[in-house]
Amino acid sequence: MEQNQCAPQHRSTSDTPSVLLAGFPNDEAERVVAALEQMGWASIVLNNELDIEVAFGTMRFDITVIDAEHLEVFAPHFIARLRGTQGPSSDATIIAVDNSAFAGFKEQLAEAGADLVVPKPSDPKSLTTDTLGQMLQCALANVPFDEGARF
């Protein structure tokens, strides 16, 4: 499978792009954080809905990655609330990671404000730094990411 190539440019206001990981189980979050660190990206992991909203409204993130399956609240409603937030991350790219079996859920996430909806791998250990990095660079460059690739 051929994947899109994205320019390694980002719209971060700092030299280090930053990612908010929201709703990820601890073991998966650890793997994603390690991959982000290898790429030189800063990240923060939050799982509490209020903490996520406060961070999104008060801190600058280039990308917010939301595990739509593990949030404590209905993900489309939560994404819509984040999109309504005024603050430093109001223009952040939002990526929803999901493998929901519910018909139309991907569309609901997109309609709520997710810029990209990416399927979650059945084995989280299959996440590669290359795939993660390419997905994040595509999101920041506003270039479509190969939807066949999995987060």
C-alpha cells in the first residue's frame, strides 16, 4: 500500500509541535508518547473530560488526538464542545481514532469537527513511529492521509 508523503512542515508557534492525547488507555498512551518523543514532539495525556477541555482552552496544541472509543462521554458531542472552545487550541487539528461498529459514527465524528478519523489497529503494538509521524505531518499540512493506513 502506497502512503501519502507530507512535507515536514507544521504550523506550530514553537520549534516543537505539541499533541494532546485524549481518552487513551494507559498502555496505548505510553506507546504513542514514546513514538512522539522519538519524533521530537511534545505531548500530554489526559483522560478526564474536564481536564481535556481546560487544557484545550488554555494551552497551545497543534494536534489533538482523541480515542473516540475510550472517552467517558459521547465523542461527537465532546468534539463539538472542543470546537466551540475559544483559546489557544481552537484551531488545532483534531484526529479521532475509532473502530466503532455503529453505522455512521465516522460521519458523526467528522460533522462534530474532527478533521480526520483514523481506524484504530486491533493490536495497538502495531503502531509505528513512521505511520504516526506521517499521519501527524499530513494533518498539520492539511494534506489527506491514506485512509487505508491505520493509527
